[in-house]
Amino acid sequence: MLGRVSSPLPPNLAHWLSLLGPETLVPRAEVRTYPAGGETPPSPEPAREASLARLEALREEASRCTACPLHEGRKNSVFADGDPKASLMFIGEGPGRDEDLQGLPFVGRAGRLLTDIIEKGMGLRRAEVYIANVVKCRPPQNRTPTPEEREACGPFLIEQIRCVHPRALVALGATAARYLLATEAPMRRLRGRIHMLEGIPLVVTWHPAYLLRRPEAKRETWEDIQRVMRILGLSAPRRPGGHGSS
Ligand code: SF4
């Protein structure tokens, strides 16, 4: 697991942040509570054991959830993958066919590209990070989840963020970014800066599926990933052929 808050930010971070322009503070419109609700929301620094137990309870609840029509076509709900104590959390849109079959996020072609970004680009192991989606059940024909579906399922994600409490969040694509930031702003306004969500820095980048269609956008993704690495105090792995995803 990556070290948590113990290491200080790199000394050049303040200068680097100043080059990005003003930090964007975009609160979500409201603090959503888990639909099965009634419980007291976890504190910002939850006790680790309680958080792990809470995540397992949420995973179980998502597997039985019928709160939106997406449950009708699912083979598996896709809750998350990775280390629940991770310092870095990636958030995508929703499961596709491969993910629905395996019950794991980002395991198809786009998932392999995300793994490359994590392992070849960042020098981490995929198992060291935590990966989840806005909706836990596969939308038909991989369409974008509707606003109603996002609102129905999103509280699972918010609770996951609170339980994992990473040091940095990465929103993969417009659907995740817009849900988390409660905005309809275009990607060109959401990328290239550091947002804050519940006190956690959040960076927006392209979804790996988009990178498969438009490989030229990988350069921008690498810029975004470098931004995340600076937040975490990570340096790029030394590799003979350069850096980044391929
Ligand atoms: S997508 Fe989310 S809210 Fe909808 S049925 Fe699945 S788990 Fe429940």
C-alpha cells in the first residue's frame, strides 16, 4: 500500500500548482446519504476496521440492490477492485460487458489500458489502488447511465470514498467527473486543475475507453496522471522507453 499522509508534499508543489491556475473548489450540490440509509455517516477519518466492515456491507447491499432499472439486466453488480486502504482511488462510469460477467471493474480492453497507466505510467501495482464506478450495474448496450440512475447509485460511491478516504481521487471521463462535482461542465473545463471533494484532491482525466478511440489524447492523460503523482509525492518510474501508457 502507498504511504498515507505521513510524507510531506514535494517542495515544488506550490509552484507547480500556481502554474495550473486557481484551485477549483466545486462542492457537490448536497451530501447524499446511502439509500438504505438511516445510519450515521462515517466521520472523515473513520476507524479502519469499521470502514472495512462498512465496505463489505455496502458490497453486499449493492449485490441485492433494485433501486434503479439497471438491476434488471445485470449478471453481477460491480462494486470495486483493489486495496480498500489505498491512497489513490480511480472512479469510472459503470461496468461494461466484461465487467458484468466477472463482477470486477475495468477488466476489458479499457481496463487493460487503465492497468498500464497505473503500472507502467505510475509505477504502482494495480492492487495498490482502489477502483470503482458511479453505477454498479451494467447499462444496456453500454450506454451512459441516466441522471436518475446516477443519483440512485451514486451514494454507494460517496460512501466508498468516505470509507477508503484516499489521498487523491481520479475521475475517469465526463460521467464520473460531472457526478462527483455536481456539474454539467465540459471536460475541457474540468481537466487541467485540481478540484476538491470532501477535502480530497480530485483530478479529472479521460476515460480509458475514450483513449482507445482517440490515442492522441494519451498525452493529456499523462499530464493529468503526473498531476496526481505530484499530489502523492510519486516520481515516474525509470524505464528505457520513456513513460506513460501505451
Ligand atoms: S445501478 Fe446501483 S442503484 Fe441501480 S440497481 Fe445497480 S446497485 Fe442499485
